[in-house]
Amino acid sequence: MKSEPKDVDELNPRERGIMIGRAWAESQEADPITALQLATEGTIPDDARTREKVLDALVDYIENPKAFWEGFIHGVRGYLVEQGLYRGDG
């Protein structure tokens, strides 16, 4: 039996980060260089946080920011892998 998808309100911080990271990477606003840098380094560069103020502001409402950002990075990586832009060898 297939499980029902979780309501967004039921997502834990990491799951929410994965979902938002993937959506960010897919969006027209995402800078591909920043996305690749984020995926390879596994951290959110300070200049990206400055440019992406909406992301940084969002974290103020997340109960576990560390888990959110880890999920966000995984979401970005997942999208880049599917697009053939990142292999995850790093």
C-alpha cells in the first residue's frame, strides 16, 4: 500500500529543506554557479545568503536551522544530479 504524501505542515526541518532546496534549484531565480558551489562545498556561502534574502528569512521560522540547511543542500544536489550537472564525487 502506497503511503500518502505528507502535508507540508507535517514535514520535519530536513524534509522541508529538501523540498525548498529542490524548488530553489529549479527556479528561474537560482544562480547555477551558486547552486553548484553549494552542492560541491556542502555549505551555504555568505554571499548567497545575502543574495537569497528570502531563504535566510525563512530559516527564522524553522525550529532546527541546521537540519533545514542540510536538507536544502540535499535538495539542490538531487536536482543537479537529475540535470546531469553534478555527480556527487566530492
